[in-house]
Amino acid sequence: TNEEIIDLQIEMASAVGRQKTEFEIAGTPDEIVQQVTNFIGDKLNNAFDESKGKSDQASRISSLKEDAVENLTDLDASEVSDAFEILLEREFRAKIINEGIRPDGRGLKDIRGLDCEIGLLPRAHGSGLFTRGETQVLGVATLGSIGDVQRLDTLSPQDTKRFMLHYNFPPYSTGETGRVGSPGRREVGHGALAERALLAVLPDEDEFPYTIRVVAEALGSNGSTSMASTCAATLALMDAGVPIKKPVAGISIGLVTNGNGQFATLTDIQGMEDHFGDMDFKVAGTADGITAIQLDIKVQSIGFDVIEATFEQAREARMRILDVIKNTISSPRDQMSPYAPRMIKIQVPVDKIGAVIGPGGKTIRGIVEETKATVDI
């Protein structure tokens, strides 16, 4: 075990008898932090209170930082910048723990404005747009024949994949420019999480003999596009007429702690709360339960009190989001898009299969050429 290996390392170090090297953690001196604090005063608090939206808040904070660097000329610019970041995190944590107020003025359990639309892309088999504050994801569903399944060449006993969710996070979703190329690890991971969240509600192949692909395009990002992708994919699937068992929604819960054992869990975290916060706990599921979770933490551990609060807040938020989804589309469409392929099943007696195929496949090739249909036996 790891403990046995550690004990062996300690024993070896004791046998050698060498003095352990002292390590000093690099940090910003307190006197510099205090000097920047005296200059900033209440301006940082006011920047939080008076901001209107992500870009406005970022602009106000950036302006304060530049002002401090320009005026505190007796200090190095990098020292002022580091001290300012310390003050920014302190102010962030203090307002949440002491006042229960988040950077954008929301309460701890408040969700940003929600909006859903379906059928935006008439040529696609199904489409859905999900918006939560400044986070917006477009889901596009495409249906194909069973022959279109993805082939898997792995050690897993599963050699095909019938449902695929691909997630794209282009630079413009965060107001930036950049190269758009193959997906990175972040995109692969977020797509896998959203895909896992929806697997539990998909119809069986016997009930719905289609290969299903959903592409989630992040159009705007300020917190948890992976959970927004889950919601957008649900809308797209229902718009496409895929008879999913129940709608799926997801939300991200954050955590802010202090040195006194106090903590606050935050529903629907956004960029700054993800950056300065201690946790990003993504929870997706239906009205009946959870289908997928993913946890990122920056602290050593979290207690069951934090987990209990997280799951309860996630459940409350999930129900609210599901209500918005159901108000947009209450159940999967009865009819699929006219552009979607139609599957027709015919039971052929075993002793007649040869007649259908014909000598050397001549008969079945003739059917395909004449009807332009794909025939799988």
C-alpha cells in the first residue's frame, strides 16, 4: 500500500541521516499587502456592489489594479499585482461568508436567468438552445441508421457506441480570439460528462433503432458549460423526437471556506467563483435522481455536511431548470423531422434470407440502387 511505501521512505531517510532541506513558501510580504490595502480602501467593495455583468465587473476591477500599479511607484509592479489578487480573493470570500452576497449580487442559492428554445435550426433533425445567465449552449441532434454506430477498438467488451455527445468550446464563447482545431482534454472531458448524464434516459435500440449524435456548441461561457450542454442536449433530443425516458438537467455547485471552519455552498457558480472558490461540484440528473457527477476541489477534503448541502442545492436547482425545460417542450415530439431517416423493420424468415440477398448479393444491391435506401440484415 501507499502507507507501507511511505514508511519505507521514512526509514531510508532516517538510516542515511541527512538533514532535511528547509523550504520557504514564496509569498507577498504583509507590509506590501497592507500598503495596497490602504490605497484601495473601499473601492474594491464598491466595484463588486456597483458592477453590472461579467465584463463591467472585470473592467472595474482591472481599472482599480492599474490605478494601484501606477500610483504605488515605490513598489514593484509585480508586487502590487500579487497583493491586489490577495485582496481580491479576501474581499470575495468575506462578502460570501459574512454577508451571503456573491460577486454579481446574487444570494447563495440563486440561479441566473434561465431561457430555453427549440427548433432553431429547421434543417437539423433536432436543436435546442439553453441559456443560463451569460452561459449559452446550442445543442444539435442528428439521427442515423444503426450502421452508423461508432466502432471502438479498445480492450473494453463494448465494441460499438450508439450515442455520442461532442462538445465544442470555441474561443469566441469567452470573448477571445484563437485557433479553432481539434478538441482538447477539457472539451473531451466535458463532452464525456454530459454524455454520461444522458445515457440513463436513452431508449433501447429495439425501441428506437437509431444512432444518435448530439453536438453541444458553447456560444457564451461564464460558468459550467458542461451542465448547460446537458440541458441543451435534452432539448435537442426531445425536439428530434427521441423518446427519452425523462428530461435531464445539470447544475454546478461551488464552495467557499475560511480559516474558522465556516463554509458556504453556491448554486450556479460563474467564472470568478470557479477561480477563487474551493470546489466545482457538477451534478446532473432527472426529477427522480442523479445520473452523473463530477467533482473538482482545491482543498484537502470536504465533509459530509458540505456534500449533503451540495446535493440538496443541486436537487432544488435541477427541479427549477427542469420546469423551464418542460415549459418549453413537455415531452419528445411525436413526429421526427422530415429530414431524419426513417427506419422500417421487416421480419424475414430464416429460410428466405438467401432469396432477399440473392446470388452474390445481386438482389439486395438492386433494392438499394432502386430505392436509395440502406438495407441491413
